[in-house]
Amino acid sequence: MQCRLHDLTAIGTGAALAIVLGLVCKALPLPRLPYGGSITLESIPILYVAFWRGWRPGVQAGILCGLLQLLLDAHIYHPIQVILDYPLAFGLLGLSALLPMQIPGIILGAFLRYLSHVTSGIVFFGAYAPEGTSTWAYSMAYNATYIVPDAIIAAILVPALLKQTRRLSQPKKAKPTDSEKPTG
């Protein structure tokens, strides 16, 4: 029971932190794309939860983050896009923990999120592609402009955060008392 409580706490905290990071980044003078998408660092807490607590809590934190985004700042153009761009895209980040190594796992999670956004772009945003540009190429390029930088930043920060977490969670060695010190 206590393990599940820890998972639920990590899921809620990770999703909330992802939303807060997204809001902070949106308040900064970073470039934003016209139909949604920008560098927001929202993936970092989700990836952290996935590697710290496991892929299931990571997926759940991502889905919760996507649902919260729907409530707070969604760009909705079609009902199916609601699923592809929000809970599914961020939930897929949690699958990163299926790989034992963090950097390849982060790349996997970012790639799966990218595929979800690209699919949405092909299906729902193809009309915005410049004349003479294929829908596929437009969606792939559009989504890469913010997914790739997010993934690079996550590949640097998430392993560092996990390393710090492991260091802080190690039991501290007790200092010997005067009676335990060797005499001689």
C-alpha cells in the first residue's frame, strides 16, 4: 500500500511540476509556434517519474499532465487531436523507462511523443502546410522544432537529477562515537 501511495504522490507531483514548468516557460520570451508547440521542459518531470518510479507511473504522470493541459491551455481543432496531442503524446513519454539506459530511453520517449504530434499534424494540420510542401514533411519539421530541443535538454537534466536523487537517498554513515573510536 505504501509503495502505491509513493507512486501516486510522484505521479501527481510530476504532472503538477510539468504544468508549472510549461507555464513558466510560456511566460519567458521563448519563440512559440503559431498552432501550438514550444520549448517548455514539461517532459523533464514526466521522464524523471518514469525512471525513478517505473514506466507505469511515468505513463500515468504523462496522461495526467496532458489532461491538465487540456483544462488550462489547449489548442483544439478536432476531437481526435485532443487525444493525440495531449494525454497520448505525454503518456508515451513514460514508456522511456522500458529501456534500462536513461539516454536511449529519453530518446525513445521523445520519439514516441514526436510520432503522436506528427500524426496529429498530418491528419489535422495538413491544410496549413505551405503550397508545394508535403503534409508529412511539414508536420515532421514543425514538430521537430520543439521536440528535439526538449529531448536534448531532458537528456542532460534527467540523468543529473536522478543521480542527485540516488546520492541523497543513500543512507549516511554514522560517525563513530568516542567509545567506538579505536584507541592506540
